Amino acid sequence: MWQDLLTGFSIYLVIEGMIPFAGPNLFRQSVVRIGQMDDTSLRMTGLLVASIGLIMLYVVR
């Protein structure tokens, strides 16, 4: 179980690191846009992304 959790977290870190590496200007603009979002929109976006992740995990597992 711990190996699976650490594997998933490692993949997450690789993907998160690739985004600013591949397009630093686009990443910077995205961070500014996220900073301008209101709390409700940011929470709904987080809920949507987490829900998609859970559904994908259920389908894969």
C-alpha cells in the first residue's frame, strides 16, 4: 500500500514539475489567473479536479 501511495505521489511531482519546465511563461500567467479567482470558483475547480481524479482512480483500480 505505501509503495502505491509513494508511486502515485512521485508521478504527481514529476507532472507538476514538467508544467513550469515546459512553459514557464504560461505557468506564470496561469498562477496569476488563479490568484485572481474568487474563493468559490477556486473551491469548485478544486472539487471538480479531485472528483475527476477519484473517478479515474476508481476506473483504473
